[in-house]
Amino acid sequence: EGHPLFLIETVRSELTASSFHASVREQDAALDAPNSLAPIPPKIYNLFVTRLGQLSNTAQRVASIAAVIGRAFTYPVLQAATALDELELVEAIDELWVRRIIREQGGDRYDFSHDRIREVAYGEISRARRRLLHRQVAEALEQIHRGELDSVAGEVAAQYAQAGDNQQAYLYYRQSAQVALAQYALRQAGKMFDAALRHAPNDPTICLNLLHEQNFVFRSSLQFVRWEKNLEQQEALLSIVTPSDPHLSWLIALDRSTYCRLTGEGDRAIDAARKATELIHSINEPKGLARTYLTLGLAYWMQSYMTEAAVAYEKSAQYARQSNDSTIEIMSLHYLAATGMFSGSGIDEIHKLLMTAFDIAKATNNKAQLAALYNKLAYCRFVRGLGDFEHAEQEYKQGLTIAREIGQRECEENLLSNLALLFIHQGNYRRALNTIYTALSIGKGRRDYWRYAVAEHHLGTAMMQMGCLASAQNKLIAASTQLGKSGNHHFEVKARCDLGLAYYLSGEHQQAKIELTHVLTLVEGHGDLRFEALARTRLGYALAASGQLDEAHKQYEQGCTLHNQMGQHYYALNALAGSAQVAAHQGDHATALAHAQTVWQTIAGQETDATVETARTLRTCYEIFQQHGDPQVDDVLNTACAQLRRRVATID
């Protein structure tokens, strides 16, 4: 579309600083506006004015309306906006086409042969006439798309905005934002909400509701700065609403709780959720009750108040069913399962809850919840320690595909972080590190975002499994400290569990005992049975290495019992192998052999975790079998060596 004369004149005008600023800068951003282009040099501008001036009056009129519509336009919209009879319009279009002002694009579609022509045509319309023409185009779009305005709501809004009709612009921008949300077009939704706010009536109630709707965009895309700004605006607007409106106060309390939960202000999240609960009970709205108890449950869950969280989730699921709110029901079941993962529920019970939620999400095509559930289903597979890595990886990737499709950055980061953990358990450190770094790139804009610290924890875990123990300790200390500050209790516990193991592997047995004893203090009263079991097993390692065999045996027994109670039978074997080692050191060789045989018979031929603890368990079996001349010793050795070779091959 370039032309040598245009290029020469543009360069000349810029060099001489004589650019002519066309009077079209007030076009609305939602239109295909020319205001993003460089100013037109005077000689070129005048050339285009001359070309347009050679047209008949009717053709000039049609060109003006076409310029108001945008770079591209259709015959039906042009016809409805001009109110010309068909013959007049066709002759005008033919004239514009013959003079190469416009081009045919197939069917009823046309566009300007160059956007500069359209820019000049628009610039030659007086302001008063522009407003009139924009209104005519808006009404034409309404007329043609009656009954299916969702598809053109943004265009209609932009036309009304340029016509000076703020009320209609606000209504259509809001409609366009809601359409974009339904299509998971978060960036577009955010822009449309911004436009709706610019044109909204001077009514704090309307603005509060708009800001609340827009918060979903900022939450999903992790735009914390914009989200915080919205919350401040909401709270300022609420202070001038008279009389006070409990429904608006409730909305803001929900928004504040969610924001504080994700930015690590756990106590404030709980306080805001409790306030929302009081307010919604005064309103007594079942759908609102479902949403509020879910928010309360999430706030409790983040602080590891598992009993309170489970009660809140059960209530939210109940109210969701009463009000036919499938999304809240799905999320309630999902987080009931997540609570069970930390508080000792059996794997089968957890899986049943997840599959019930998954079936509802599938039936309602709820993409956001499907992505989140793929994450949990995959985690549920490999968390048992008995492989199934291939299926789990497939589920993570299905979740990632959906999360990226709908712009759910929070969910994408969570999926990536957990996928990296799967690769760590699989012993594939190259893939683990690449995946962790991708996850970290999502949350890097807000390092106090708690999931950023979780990804840092997983990076420390990968380093520990690779044998980079000093670097691992530094990462794990930083992650556990940050998670502790943000009030994410169970994720802090998880990081400190790994830190205790890193100390043990480094030979710092006393420091390992201190750290793991601290973990047991942290889980006390919180119902974190999963990490209590893990901490007791690892504390057993440190105690045994320090010669405290009786104390180690007690920790192993308790860890084994808790793991079996939760259906984590493989992790129970690590504790059982520890008991076998203690028995061997104490001279109880029959018990040691019996435990070792139980361990090996369970994992022989299975796809197990390829971790340092698996290596330790296999080594214990090898040493006991070798001492007793058990023929299984070679199989154990071959399995251990093959796993170690696979792990080493992925370390760059």
C-alpha cells in the first residue's frame, strides 16, 4: 500500500518538523482509528482532499459515512446508515471503487484502498456532523444485528461514544466486556470494562459493580497493581454511598478477601471473608451464601485451618446445589478434595470428590474449572509415589492447554509448578528446571505472590534431588521464609520438610532434627497429616544417623501408620525401610529381613518415584539382602542403578 511520493513527503515533513496534525485524534480507541498512524504531510493531505473533492456529492456523503464506520465496512451497514435508496448507494459505491477510494473484499464487504484516505475523509467532517454520523452508524448496527448484538456490542459502544451518548456507550461497553469474559478473552474484557467505566453514569453503585466485575479479569491474569487500584476505588466509592448498601459492602469484602489470600495476607483474607459472611446472612441470598462460604473456606485453607475450611466448603456446596450454581459446587468439591489431601483423607475418597466435580464441569463446559481439576487429578495420581507419570503428565498438559486458551495465568502457573514437581519425582531434572523457570516467569512481577514462593520451593527441591545441596538449602530457606510471612502454613510446612531433608543429606543431622521437629510443631493442631507423616519419616533418618535408634524407630512407626492411613502406601515403605535399617543396627536381623522383603515385594517391577528417598530405600533393601544372601539382591541393585543412571542423564 506504499507510494514513493507519500514516503518522500513523510520523511521531508518529519525532517523539517512541519508535520500537519490532522483533526482526527478524538476517534475512540475501540474503533479502527487512524490516530495510531504518523501525521500526514500537508502535500499528501491536500492531494487526498483534492481527490475526495472530485467526487459527486452523494459519493462524498457515502465516503464520509464509510470513514465513520471504520477502515472496513459492509453494504448493509452503509445502506442503513445513509438512508439512500439502493440505486443511489450502488452508484456512489461504484464511483468510489472506480476512483480507487475503496476496494471490494468479497461479498458485501469493502475497505478503503489506503487508511490515509479514510483518515482524511474523516478529518474533513465537521465535529457536529461526526456526532450525527456516528449515531446513524450505531443505530444501523443495532438495526441490522437486532437479536444478536453480542457480536457487535463493542462496535456499537464505540460509535455511541463518538456520538457523545455516554449512556448507550456505557451499556454496550459493559455488554461487550461480559461477552469477552464468557469467551475467556480477558485482555479484551479488561479494555471494555475500562471503556465502560469512562462512560458510566455518575453513580457510585454502578461504578462499584463495574469494578467488581473487572476484578475477575485482574485476578485471572495476575494484574495485582490494577486489582489493588480497583479495590481502593471501590472502598472510596463505598464511603459516599448513602444510605449504606450491605450488598455492595459484601461484594467489596469478597474482593478484598480474595486479593489478600493471593498476595499472602492470610489473616486479612479471613477477616474480610468473615465480614462478608455476616453481611450475606443479613441479605439471605442462597447464591451469595454459596459464594461467600467458598471464599471463607479458601481463606481458612490458605492458613491451614483444615477443619474450618472443610466445614465452609460443605456449606458452600450445599448452598450452590440449592441455587443451581454449578461453578461454586465444582469449586467446593474441588477444594474439599484438596483439604482431604492435606488432612488425611484416603486417596479413593479424594479421587471420588474430584471426579464428581470433573463430571459437572464437563457437562457444563466450564473450562476454567476443568483446567483446575486436571491439575488436581494429575497430582492425585503421582502423589501416591507409584508412578503413573505418563497419565499425570497428559492431564497436566490438558489443563495447561485450557488455561492458556482462556488466559487463566494463575491456573497456568499452578499447573506448571506441579508439572515440574512431577518431573522431579520422575527424575527428569532438565524438564523440571525448564518448567519451573517458565512458572517463575509468570509470577515474577509480584514476588510476594505466594505461588511464586511455591515455584521457588520446587526449584530448591529439584536442586536437592540433583545433589546441589548448598544451593538447595538457600532456595528452600528463602521459600519457606516467604511462605511463612504470607501465612501459607501448609506450603511453608512442605518447604520446611524438604529443607529438613536437605540438611540430612548434607550431613547436618542436628540441623535436620531441629528443622523437622519445628515442622511437627507447625502441623500440630492444623490437621496436616500428610506432612506430619513425611516429617516423622525424615526425622527418623536424622535420628538414626545420630545414633538415636529407639527414637528413630518411633518416628518411623508413626510415619508408616499415617501414610498407610491416607492410602500413600509407597511413602509408608520409606518409613518401613527406615525401621528395617534400625532393626538391622540393633541386631534384629529377622525383623530387618522381613521389612526389606515387604518393601521389595511391593515395589519390584513398579514405576516408583525416582528420588533420593527411593534410592535410600533401595539401598537399605540391598544391604539387608546382601547380608542374608537373599537372591533378590541383584534385582534390587539393577533397579537402583538403572534409576540412578536415568536421573544423572538429565543433569546438565
